[in-house]
Amino acid sequence: MPGPVSDSYDPEWGTGDNAEQIKESIQSVYDKLSSILGNQKPLFILDLVKSRGMTEKLNAHLSIKEWRILRFACERAKESI
């Protein structure tokens, strides 16, 4: 059902409320990933990409929904580069 008439509209996300729900879902997955990584601060991406360490594996139990949100976020990140 569409949002109120005063709600902003974006051709990709629809209403501002839809965009907010997407942001909240991404933030929820981000928070879970941060917890899995020990809540350490994010690294500068080039330092991370060029690092030779951090090759140990982690087992992360995420729901299918969370994995799909993570994949979506990765796709959007690639588009923004």
C-alpha cells in the first residue's frame, strides 16, 4: 500500500518509508557482522584489501534473509565505486 501523499518518492525505492526500511535492514545485518568480527573498528578498505593476514575462517550463522541483504549491500557497494 502506498505511503502518505506527503511521503517522498524515489523511482528505485518508492516511498521514503520504503527506503528507511531498507536502511534499517542493512544496519541490522551490519550490526550482526560487526558483532561476529568482535566489534573492532572498520579498517581502511585499501589496507584491508592489500593485507596479507586475516585469512582465518569464521563460521557465521545468518538467516537466508540476512545473506541476501548482505549480497544486496555488496552489489550496491560495487556500483558506487
